[in-house]
Amino acid sequence: DAHIFCRKDQIGGEIKAYLNMFKEIYDTLGLDYDLALSTRPEGFLGDIKDWDEAETALTTCLNDWKANEGKRWTLNPEDGAFYGPKIDITVYDALGRSFQCATVQLDFQLPIRFGLKYMNSEGEKEPPVIIH
């Protein structure tokens, strides 16, 4: 379990690092896996604008992963966490049974709720995002 605090422009690189780590582990263990994007649930927290931005960022990451790794992904509508969308990773055992094993969650809400800020390159304060 990790919590990475980063800028919005770092989301793609950090998600790619997560996915590379999971791929290495699952390949080493001989596990096949699927990816799904779980989007905004009915009882979500925060602004739709932030959710749209977070979902777009994860969609871009998954499309890049598909282009580079050949791994398709599916959409899992309205199954995100109440604070942000997530990538669900389902693994399959030798009998073909599925198990949700890992998630990569993109959280715009927690930094806002805690009033977290960093100084951007223009000298302005803005909230980071959390990947967990």
C-alpha cells in the first residue's frame, strides 16, 4: 500500500509505474489479469469537474497501457470509490477463478479536504493529487 502525492502532470508517469510493478509481479507469479476503469458512483464526493479530469487521466493511462502492452481494459461504470475513480485489477488463478487483487485510485478529494497545497512553477499554491 502506498500513497503518492504528486502534481496533475505527474499522474501518467506514476500510474504507469504502478502498472509496470503489478505486471512484473503478476508475470512472475504466472497470473493473468484484466484491468477495468471504475467511474464516478452515485454518492460521489467533490465537483464533477474534478471527477471528469480524474477519469480522463485514468482513461489516458489505460489507453497508453493498451497501446504499449497490448492489454485491453473495460469500463466499470459507477463503481469508483466515493472520493475518486480507480483502476481495478482482477487476477485469475489456475482454475480460471477471478479475484480483484489490486486497485490504483486517483484521489483529488483528500488533498482538498485537508487543505494540502504546494507551490507550482508559477509561484501559485494548488492542491496535489494522491494516487493510492
